[in-house]
Amino acid sequence: MSESSDQFAGTAARSTKHSPRVDEELEHEIQGMLKAEHATRSHEWREVEPVAEGEPDITADPTGTLVGGVPVGMTEDAVIARAELARWLDRADFPSDGPNLVEAALDHRAPDAVVDELRRLPEGETYERIGDVVRALGYPTET
């Protein structure tokens, strides 16, 4: 049966995992946290522990600067490029040459920017790991 009329309005948007009573209890449970903007647990041991001194801040903006710094001899752009290439290439893709890495990236549905970067690889070279690919593309690596 289709929902062409408003007969089922509201039920399609609700969770079907729990009963309506449990859904309302769960919604009520988080209302204090949403309105007060702080935790509302009655037992301290149930609270999330704060970040310890000296540990990286996990609440940092992911679009901001890199947390933890940049390795000596590398630039921030090189770190980002290496991470993006490594995200779309698996260990199983190595050792391989440039055209096979392009095919592997396409198989993994990598973005066009990653595929275009891999197309810049010199022909006739075999790459054992992602570090070899990054160096062949001209990015600096750790010293």
C-alpha cells in the first residue's frame, strides 16, 4: 500500500526499531541534554571522560589544520595528498604500475582528483607501496 494520502503521516518518519512508547522514552531521555547543552547523566561514571593533557583534541575541526603536526621534511599538502591516495588504494593493489593503480582507484570509486593524480605517474615504473607513488608524483616525504 502506498502513502499517497496523509493517513500514515508521522509514522514513516519515526523509528521502526522500537515501539512508539520506547521511542518516546528515548526522545525524552535526550531532551535535557539538547536543551541544557551539557550532560544529564545521574551517575558520574557514565559520563565520557575528558581528553587527557597532552593527547590530541578529538573535537578539533576536521577541515582545519592537521592535528599532531607534519613530519619533518614534508609539507601539509604532501601529508594530505598521501593520505588521500592511501585512502583509495589498498595493500592488495601493490606492487603495481601506474595504469594498474589508475584502474584500482577507479574500481574503488576514487574521486576524479585522485585518479587524475595517479595518471601523472611516469610510465614503466613499478611501485611497491604508497610512499613510492607519492615520491614519483613529486611530493616530499619524511626525512
